[in-house]
Amino acid sequence: MSQAQPDRSAPFYEQIYHLLRKKILQGEFKPGQRIYEAKLARELNVSRSPVREAVRALEKEGLLQIDHKSRITVYEPTMRNVEEIYQCRMSLESLAVKLACERLSASQLDEIEEVLRQTEQSIIIGDLESVIAFNVQFHDFIVLFSGNSELGKLLGGLRSLTYYYRTLNVYGPGRANQILEEHKQIFSKMKERKADEAAETMKVHIQHDLLHLKNLLTKESQQARGKKP
């Protein structure tokens, strides 16, 4: 782990939480990797208490896992886990886009279109970190503009793992452009106020995401088996 230090102007646990979360989402901490609270505390020059708080917060989000022996490991996606989360997303986000079609204002449509424009620019310059951020914003806007706060809460519970999957999902030849084109298709249906078609297009988009992730996990599993003696 790099010797990055938390900003002592803010609560230690909050700074450590954001530091660890970033390292997990950006892949510096690998899936299945052991995490040691004492080691982190020494490296960050803090007591174990704020590290423990940060770890518990990340456990609640699903990014860290703690077993019955109190061993801490980075979340490692399984096929079943991915399928269950994406099944939830298909149902919830297809409903969100359907509701948004019925309630969207012209200015809200402009906001979504601007996100698509910025996504395209980020792809052109090869800024994948921004591509991921704009992809997240596209989906977040649809949920927000659905006007259903309870729907937002339900999807909020999946937020960290969804972001984790989106980080994996954007990689691959032409993958970012494929995601953008599917977002444009969803947006086109929204502009036309075709709620049912927008919902179906969203469902297909998330199904494509799921298929891509499953293929990635399969390849990683095969590579891991191939490395074993």
C-alpha cells in the first residue's frame, strides 16, 4: 500500500474509508486480498480505532468481507452474486426509466444529453475514469428524475458494488463505445416519451452488461486455474 496519509482536518475514519474505497474500486487492492487493520494503522500513522470504523463501513457496502475468524478480505465477485445484483438492477432501473419518461422536464433531458456528450469526449481522449463517472451519472440522473425516492433508496443499497462492476465493465476493445451507444438508445426513447420501449431498452442494456461481466469472470477463473501448478 502506498504511504498516502489521511487529511487530518476531517475525521480519521472518514478519510480512511474514502482512501480504502478508492483503492478497492481502482484495483490497487485485489479481489480476495487480505487486509490487516494493524498494518493499515501503522502505514497511516493512526490508531486502529478509525481503521476499524472504516473497515466496518466498507463491509456494510459489500466491498470488504469479514469471516467468522475476523479475517478481512476484499470483495471477490462470484457468478451468482453478479447475477443477483443485475437481476435487481434490471427490475429497478427499467421501472426508473419508465417513470422518468412520464415526468422528465425539457431541462432534465438537456442534462442527460450533456452527460452523453461528455462521455463521448472522454472516450475520444481515452479518459476511462471520466467515462465511468459519466456512465454512473447517466444512470443516477434517470433514477433521480423518476421522482421515486424509495426507488432511489433501493438502488442506493447496491451503489458501491454497482460502481465496482461498472469499473470492470468498461474495459475491453470498443466496450466504452458500446455502452455509450446503448445509453444513446435509451435516451432516444426517453426523448420520444416511449416509456415501455425505454424500459425494455434499459433492460437489454443491463443484460449486455451482465453478459460482459460473466465473460470477464469466466476468463479470470480460467486464467487463475491455468496458473496453478
